[in-house]
Amino acid sequence: VCLFLTAFFASKLEHESKHCNGKGIQRPGSSAFERVYTANQNCGHAYPTFLAVLWCAGLLCSQAPAAFAGLMYLFVRQKYFVGYLGERTQ
């Protein structure tokens, strides 16, 4: 699940990069690209902490609530990313 979410974020970043008529990642002039890039960076920076907390919760607590909390976190992170992208149309 985490791999698919990361692939989704990367595909959106690549799409927005190509949409801005560029071949590289750095596009400082486009606000839409900046939003996608920032959302991708925020998700990437939170991922190691998420894994550490999920792993500790699975070891120290019951695995079922830890797995449920992990799935809920991934769902919320997906909503955050899509909401961050939605600012372009609002």
C-alpha cells in the first residue's frame, strides 16, 4: 500500500513537471508545481516517522489496532495530498 501511495505521489509530481514545459524537477516559477512538490516533500519527510511509530506500536501493542491506525494514516495522507493539489482549481 505504501509503495502504491509513493508511486502515486511521484507520478503526480512528474505529470506537473512535464505540464510546466520542463524536463527537470526544478520549476521555481509555477505555483502548481510548487504545491505538488511541497506536498510530495511533506509526505516524504513524514514517512520515516510513520514507519517507526507503526513498527513500535505493532511490537508493543496489538498488531490489529496498529495496522488499522497505519491504514487510517495512509488514507489521511492521501486526502492531504489530493487536497493540496485541489487548491489549483479552487
